[in-house]
Amino acid sequence: MDRGKMLQEKQREVRWLEKKLEAAEKAKQTADERFERRAAVVDSGLRVQELQRRLEGSEQAYNELRMQSEAYKKHSMDLLTKEKKLNTKLRMILTPPFLTQFSAGISTTPAFVFFCDRT
């Protein structure tokens, strides 16, 4: 009988240890999941910081390129204006006076206007 009681006692102890092992495994799994979540949060925080740094760098590069583009556009427009003025002066110098009046009349009043506009 002693032996049967000892066997039952050992079986109870084994069941109790199995339950304790299960609880420990669940606690470990929960702790692992919590660790994974926290690691993901930390990782996402670092990733956000890196993306913000890259965004700031891209914005700075964009602003520099935009400023260069505006400066190039202004320079091009200045050159075009100078070229137009020079062309006008050259046209006035190279064209005889009687042709200037004739060409000015043609360019401002095209022939088709006389035939189409009868109002």
C-alpha cells in the first residue's frame, strides 16, 4: 500500500510539474511575443527617423535644384531679351527707311484682314 500511495503521490507531482511547465512555456511565449512587438516598435521608430533624414536631404536637394532652375530661367530670359533688342537694332540699321515703313505696315495689317473683315 505504501508503494501505491507513493506512486499516486509521484503521479500527482508529475501532473503538477507538467502544469507548471505548461504555465512557464506560455509565460515564455508571451514574453517572446511582447519582445517581438517592442523590437518592431523600436525598429519602426528607427526606420521613421531614417526616412525623415532622407526626406530632409531630398527636400534640400530639391530646393537647391529649384533655385538653380529659377536662376537658369532668369538668365535665359535676360539673354533672350537682349537678343531681341539686338535684333531690333540690327533690323533698323540694316533695313533702308522706305522698307521699314512698308514692312511695318504689312506685319501689323495682314492682307487677309482687308478681305475678311467687312464690319
